[in-house]
Amino acid sequence: MRSVHDSSLKLVRKREIAEILGVSVRTIENWMNERRIPYLKVDRIVLFDPEKAKRAIISQYEVPDC
């Protein structure tokens, strides 16, 4: 687990995470409402850890081996 003082920790806003994941900002907002993507809210600012967001989305859409 990375700490707050870890220099590799990079948090991004909605528009940036949407670009990283290749979806619209509205999709990000839907995923937030459905609790599909982890985020941090500080006052009115919503931030995302890109690596955690990618893992969360990938884990929901992985097809199990048959």
C-alpha cells in the first residue's frame, strides 16, 4: 500500500481519469454513483488514483477461464 508521502502516488481529476480510461466524464460519474470506481473526495474536489481505477474496472469485466 502506498502512503500519502509516496512520490509515486498521483491523483487525477474526473476529466483526466476519463481520458486515461477512454470514457466520458458522464461514464465516470455513473461509475462513481454505482460504486464501480474508487475515488477520494476532498471538499468538492473528486480525485482518482489511476492505477486503482484501472484495476477496479478491469476486475469487473474480466472473463473467467472456462
